Amino acid sequence: MRAWLLWVGMFVLSTAVLRAYRDGTAVVYAVLTYLLVILGGSVSGGRPVGFALTAAGVGSIDFFFQLPYDTLAVGKPLDGVVLIAFLTTATVTTHLLAAERARAAEAERLAAERTRLVAEADRAEALREADRLKDVVLASVSHDLRTPLTTIKMLAEEGARRGEARALAIDEQADRLGRLVADLLDLSRLKGGALQVHPELNMAEDLVGAALRQLAGVLKDRTVETSIDFTEPALVGRFDFVQTLRILTNLLANASQHTPRESPIELSVHREGETLVFAVADRGPGIPLPERERIFEPFYRPAGAAADAGGAGLGLAIARRLAELQGGAIEYADRPGGGSIFLMRLPADSTPGVLVKS
């Protein structure tokens, strides 16, 4: 709007001045003056202002500065040529200036976009470097912690044999710290591609049995309701038994932390097409929707979690990465009636007679 007001005002002022001196002024001065006004209007206001000033200029030249004055009649053939030349020049100039203005605006936009992309690339590179350094530090610190932990554990065991009251607590905390160190090392190896898995044919029933035996000391008198679908062919999958056992025990241990002692933990196995599905359900409070993916991020702890509520938030992150390395997945779902279900999906094998249960 300011461009319109400015250049329409300039046009009116120019017309008034030229008209005051038209008797001693050739029409060429009016043409040149209007062209300058049209150029200025096109630069600042674009095509609409430029074309409007062009139309007004043609009318003003004919009405005010060509004989007979103050009429729209064309007195001589050359006057028509002047008007046509002015109209053509002004129109082409307006179009070229508007196109150049648009190119300049696009160039500015592209320059701003390039600056933004460069800044984002620099930031992403800085984040990658920080993440790499973090992994290096974690791996180094975790590795260096193993020797003092071994010493602490040996001293705690000696103290327990001598009947020292605090030795058992020290031994338990050393074990807990040892598990954290092992998780940190494994997370570093997973991110660096150094931790390998070796999938082979295994039976789901064997994996379930091994997980329950391994967690017997953790579960103690807790009830685990198992359900294995024997209506399907043998539930055989292609997975790394040791690493998958680690995933399943992690899910069961998490479920035991979030299930009331008097309620059972549910563990089921069934087949969905070419996938074995292990489902571990607890009867805890469940997980809010915004946190259902974040729980699989390393070191993530839900808001309001107690400082001593368990590990460092590495178990689910490691479990998901181990499952993905085997062509599987770890997913979260709501449990009907309240609670959470963690689903471990692994490739199934349907080759008949590959494994025979003894």
C-alpha cells in the first residue's frame, strides 16, 4: 500500500509540474519523466504498480501534452506512434523489472535456505561428533571400571566370609554396578556394530524355560502364567539363543518391577505368519502415550521415576537393538484391563522336522 501511495503521489506531482510548463516543454520530457516514475514504481511495487502507472501515463500524455490539449483525441499520426512507443517501452520495462525483482527475491530465499541448511548440517555434524565422543568415553570408562569392580567384589566376599554385616550389601551393589557397566559396554558395541548375533534354529519353549530358570532368584515366589500355543506347528524360530534370552529376561524382570506382588506376570508365545511373538504382560500403571517410544531410548527415565527405581534406562534400548539385529522387533501395547504388554517379534521357521523336542 505504501508503494501505491508513494508512486501515485509522484505521478500526480510530476503531472502537475509538467502541465504547468507544457507550453514551453516538448512531449519527450513528459515521456521520459513518466518512464522514470514507472521504473521506480515497478522496482518498489512490482507489476501491479508498474502497469497501473503505464496506463495512467498513456492517458496523461495524450490528454495533457499532445495537441489538442485536454482531450483524448490524437491530433497527428506521429502522436499515436509516440503513445505506442511509450506504452511498449513502459510495459516491457515493467515486466523485466518485475521478473528481476522476483529473481532477486528467490535468490534471497535460496541464500537464506542455504544458510539454514548449512547451519543444520553443522549442528548435525556437531551432534554426531558429540555422540561419537560420548560413546568413546562410555566405552573407556566402562572398560576401566571393570578392574576396580572386581577388586571391590572380592573384598566384599572376603568380608562376608568373616561375618562383616555390610559385606553382603556391598557385594549386591557391586553386582548391580557390574551389570550397569556390562550394559554400557554392550550399548557401545551395538552402536559401533561390534556386537554380533548368530541366529540359528531354536525352539520357543526352550527359550521360555531357560528364562524362567535364570530369573528364579529374581522372581522368587512371583507367579508367571505361561501360555504356549501348541495348536500350531512347532514354535521354532531363527534367533541367537543367548542374546534373545537376555532380551526375554529383561522384559520379565521389568514386568516383575511393575506388577503387584499378588498379581501374576503373563508370558505367552504364539505364531503370526512368519513371525514368533513372545508377549510379556504386567499389571502395572501402563505407559503414557507420549512416552511409548521414548522408553526405548538409552538412559531415558519416565518423569517422576524414583532415583533408585532400577537400572539406568538401558535395558529396553539394548533389547530393541538386539531384536532388530536378528530381523525382529520390540513393541509396546496396552494390556486389556490395565498394564503393559511388551511384544518381542522374531523370524519363525516352518521347515518340518528341523528340531525334535526330546
